Amino acid sequence: VAKDLGLQLPELRDGGVRVVSEGRTQYFALNGKTGHLVTAERIDREQLCRLVEQCVLRCELIVE
């Protein structure tokens, strides 16, 4: 993510970038050392999508 957006790692560590998922559970986070998008919580497809064939989990990246 850092590379794609042209950000330096200190900008990520200083809290200027956040990943926000829909709902209460935040499923994704940014690794401050690498700038990679990682899973922050276990993602259970059956719990999230149940009978839906195409399961989509959206998140937003906010850069201040």
C-alpha cells in the first residue's frame, strides 16, 4: 500500500494512514514496518456472507 500510494514508512507509523472496514470489526490493518496490507482479524466467510455466492469485504484507506 505504501508503495502504491507513494508514501514513506514513517508516514504510516505516525498514524496518518488508517484502514477502515464496514461494521464494528476491523479486518485489515497496515503493517508499519513494511507498508503491507494485512489481516487484523480472522475472516470467516460463512459468518460474513452465509448464502451469498460472491463474498465481498470492503474497506477504505484514509490518508490524512
